Amino acid sequence: MFLFSHQAGYESSKISDNFFIRKLGHFSEYFILGFSAFNYFTNIFSKNLNKINISKIAFTGFSFSVLYAISDEFHQIFIADRDGNIKDVFIDSLGVFIGISLAILIFRFCFRKES
């Protein structure tokens, strides 16, 4: 992600000048980050699969990912022909939210308790 955001605006527009494709790129990158962050923090916070606090894991993964999105947009302020955009942070945050939501659904399906 850092390499994409470090490209100058004219280089970035060579990849795609389509607005929808560019925003879909934001969403999909952060979807993957959110999904991965949830899995990472699940491994960090879980010592026992019976006592996992999914809310804590989801909050930590979401916070980590959104802070990265904010820092990424801040970083773009210093790149030629780029600017930091709060709309992109919202799109990134939506991708993170959907990624974490999918990870939670998969986690609950895979580790549901037998009745």
C-alpha cells in the first residue's frame, strides 16, 4: 500500500484514471488489511479459543487499520501531485469494516460451539 501512495500523481494516474477503479482500489486494499488485522490480533489476544473477546479484537484491528489509513493520506500530502483526502479515509474505513465483519463471520462459523 505504501508503494502505491508514494507514487506521484501523474504516475498513479497511468495505472488508472477511472475514478471508480481508483476508489475500488482503496476499498479492496483496506478490506484485505482489515481482514488480516482481525486474524493477526486474534492470534495475539487469544490464549484460549473458549475465551476470545471478539469485540476487543475487532476494535483493535479497526483502530490499527484506520490509523494506518489516516497516516497514509497524511503521507500523500508530501508527494508531488497528490493530496490527502478525508473521503479516501472513509472509503478505506468502510473496506476495513467489511473485511473485519467477514473475518468475524468466518471465525464464528469455524469455531462455533457444538450444542
